[in-house]
Amino acid sequence: MSAWVIAGQPSDALPIVGQLYDVRHSRKGNFRMRATALHGEWLMGVIETGVAKAVMSYNVRGEGDEVTVRDVHSYLIEVPS
């Protein structure tokens, strides 16, 4: 069961593929990404602005890179189109 938290949305709301989100991630930090796929507790996307941090430098992701986030570590804010 996924536990996505999306600002201003009901507790059972799921991320929308194609939507732009500001991501507040407990491990990767803050960045903006466009969702490309959703698989249960995992959301994949492409970073549009910012950097997804990581413990190992080779895992750091920046603008244009693909990134995967997990529901329990993420707080999403929809960015209006």
C-alpha cells in the first residue's frame, strides 16, 4: 500500500504521470521533477531544477537526470502548469 503525501490533496491521492512536482525528500533533499512513471510506492521522473543529493557522489542527480523517489520519504507539491 502506498502512502503518498501530496499537498492539498486527499490522503488517498496518487501522483499523476506528466505532472510537475516540487519534491521534499528526507534523504535526497529538495528539487523539482516531472513524473514519468508510477509503480506503487515508487515514482520516477526527470529533474527539471535542483539536485537530488546522495551519500555517494556518483549517485547525485541534477537537471535532466532521471530520479526515483519512494512514497515514505517524499512530500510532493504540485506545480501549476
